[in-house]
Amino acid sequence: MATLKILHFSDAHIGAVNQGKHDAQTALPIRVLDFLKALDAIIDTAISEKVDLVLFSGDAYHHRNPSPTIQREWGRRIMRLSKAHIPTLLIVGNHDLSPSLNRAHALDSFYTLDVPNVHVVAKPEFLKPEDLYGLPLQVIALPYLTRSALMAQLGIGADETRLAYEQLGQRLRQIVQQWLDEMDENLPTIFSTHAMVQGAVYGGFESMVLGNEFTVEPSLVKNPRFDYVALGHIHKAQNLNEGAHPPVIYSGSIERVSFGEAKEVKMFVIAHIERGKTKIEWRNLETRPFIDRYVDIKSSTDVMEQIRTELSPRSMLRDAMVRLTIEYPRDWEALIDENALTEFTSEAFDFRVVRKPVMQTRLRLPEDISIGSLTPMKLLDMYWKSNNGYDAGEAENLNKLAQMIISEE
């Protein structure tokens, strides 16, 4: 049987950053264009390499009610795949769902209009060759399962979330096992869902926004009867079954959504799938650099030079998203010249400062020492050493000045 070439990507989050500088030609925010540029690279690859299937594992949009303009831009890209006669599966993610039950999801138009070669997965499905435009392939596909919809379906109260998740886990195992019993053992099989899998490493975005939600057991996705597992929801690209069969892949988001993802490389996957054997290629995406720097000011001498050193080399800031976090004693607030920093980072695409002033800790004496037993110079020396910005040379000069004043008195 011939090898099938599958392109897997996820978490496009078109419209995630809908502010900032705008492009003069399209009038779109440039950060929106960054996401669309990454999406274009994926679509171009699918068409130029004539892949057999494009599998998108959820979260086309960042907002559940995307603007018509954002929907248009996503639709244009998917229509390119349709016109190229490339079968495409779109799995509904949590960001694609309406906050209200029984309302249309953000990908519903592709289903309603019956777009050729495009299949939207809005409910659990077992797709066979006749559902996949004749591809010799089977796909078990699950959209994001919301807690509220699940609890309503099972008739479980709002205070019984844990029970709902336990029942959902049992139901999923039963459904997947039933479909595995029906599968053609001669055809390769893909499992795909938009969900959390236990043991996955969170990216920076998830650590900020994901709360208590249902997680899939690793044993469900690592079943060797699958030939590839395509996951979405976690933005950090990773293989949860490294060195074993099947590959269990979070392809990750296609662009950085926040500074929590500053160090993450953005990718998509080309999977070469045969029954019982799969090879994967990670393909890097060219994305806008994020630079996240932190400086802890310990001395009041040349504060701005300390900050500029942390931001150097200046050339690296060009066209980058830059965030600088400054921690410093509150008394030194006036020593930070934000206008000078803006000038220094003028070639950055975006620059923001996060100030973290620290209150000075109060001087505490040992229990066996009273303040009346200490000389003024001794107290002054103790103060310098308890100060976050203690500088021995500066303190010595001030001590000499203090000694002169005390002697005159």
C-alpha cells in the first residue's frame, strides 16, 4: 500500500492580536498578517507538495465570534485547499465554539455551504474512505468537548464536575474501542482531537489561561493500533510518544500568541503514514521574534546603562516584539527614563515596559540588641547593608560625610 502524506497543523488563532500597527495596503493589523503569513506558508506547502490530506486540529480563530474580515481571511486560505482538490479535515476547537449552547460554531459555514473537499468535525466521528473523498484511510476525530455541554447531556449538576469527567473518560474509551472494533486492519488509522492529554508539557499560553478541564488519558492516544495521533489545544510542539508507535503529536500554535511562548519554535508536521509505520517531519515556521528580558537593578549608579546592557545588542531588537521587566527599589523610580528606552528600542516592532518596584525591607535588630545601645554610625552601616541597592564604595563615601556632620554637631 502506498504511503499517505498528511499535513497536520493546529491552533491558528487568527485574530489573536487585533491591535497595534496596521498595514497600509490591507488595513489589517500587522500582527494579524503575521498569523496569516504562517498560515499561507502551511497552505503553500500542502499545495506544492501535493499532500494527500490536510488535518487541522482546532482553534482556527482566537475569538468565538470572529469578525467578518477575520473569517474572510481564514476562508480564503481553506478555499485554496478546496480548489486544489486536497481533502481537508477541520476539527472544532474550544476557541471556535459559541459560548451559548446550540448556536453555530465559527467553522459552521464550511459545513453549511458543503464546501468541496472540506469536512468539519463538530461531533465525534469515525471517518472511512468514503467520508474522506476516497482516501485509503480511517480517522477517529473528536472536537473539543465542553464541560457545560457534557454535564447537560449527562444530567449532572454543576457541583459534580469530577463525576462528569470520569463519565466522559469512560464514554470516550467505549466509543473509541467500538470504532477500533469496526476498523479495517489493512488501512492506516489516525486519531485526532482538540484536548488536553495527561503528561503533555504546557506552553506559556496554556499556563496562563487553561483552568480545570477534562484531560485525556495517555493510554487512549498511545494505542499502537493508531498510526498517527494529531492533537491540538496545547501551543508547545511536542511528541508525547517519542521513539514509539504511533507518534502522538501536538503540532503547536502557528504563531506566538503571548510572551509566554517567546522561546517556543513554531512548527507544523508532515507525516508519512503506512499501516503500522509512520515517519514525521517537523517543519519550522518563520515567525516574528519575541524578546523577553528581565533586569534587577541592584545599584543606583548608571541605572539606564544597566538597562541598555540588558537590551543589547540593539540590532537584535529590529522588528521584534520586545518586553522588558524591570525590578528596582521604589525609591529609584525617577532614575528610569522610559522615553530614553523608547528611543533605544525604536527599531523594535513593539516595545513595552513592565515596572516592578520593590518596597524596602524594614531594618530589624537582633533580639538581644536595643537601638539605644548602637551608635549612629553603626545604625547607618546596618541600614546600608539591609538596602537592596547597597554599594560598598558609595556607602563608604556617605559614611565619611555622615561622620563629618556628626562630629560638627
